[in-house]
Amino acid sequence: MTDLTGTVMTQPSFFFGTHTKCEHEQFMLSTAQGTVQVIDNVDIAPRVPVQPGDRIEACGEMVHDPGKPPILHWTHHDPAHKHPDGFIRLQGKVYA
């Protein structure tokens, strides 16, 4: 799991996953390591009310796709308890 702290760069947008058929939110995060796309499954975890300029901590699984910003996903708990839990922390509140 990767744990990052950074500043939200974009308003969240929402989409349905092609494999999971679950609703996800996504936003860009500026970190000391560079820009990361955060993708959170909001059918499992509550929506995170982030706004551009918010400082957050995000813990999840990092995926690298050549030529694109890395993706941080699995930022929620695993209902099946087979994968390490992730989270997003905003203003002291944990969304998982």
C-alpha cells in the first residue's frame, strides 16, 4: 500500500467502473512525488467531499500506466477482507 499526502487539484468527477460496475469518484492530487490520479469506489466507501486546494492523506494501491499519471486506487475498505484496506483522510475524518 502507498500512503500519500497532497493537495487536491480538481473537482471530483464520477463514473461507473467497466469491470466492477460500481460508481467511482476520481480527482487529481499534487504530491511531493508528483501528480497522482485518485480513484475511490463510492459504492463501498462514502463520497469524499474534496474541493481543489484541500490537503488530504490517501492510502491505497498504486498502479502505473506508462505515459499517464499514476493511479491510486483501493482507497477504501475491502468488504471481503482479502485485500489491505485503504482510506482517504480529509480534515481529520477518515473515509474508507
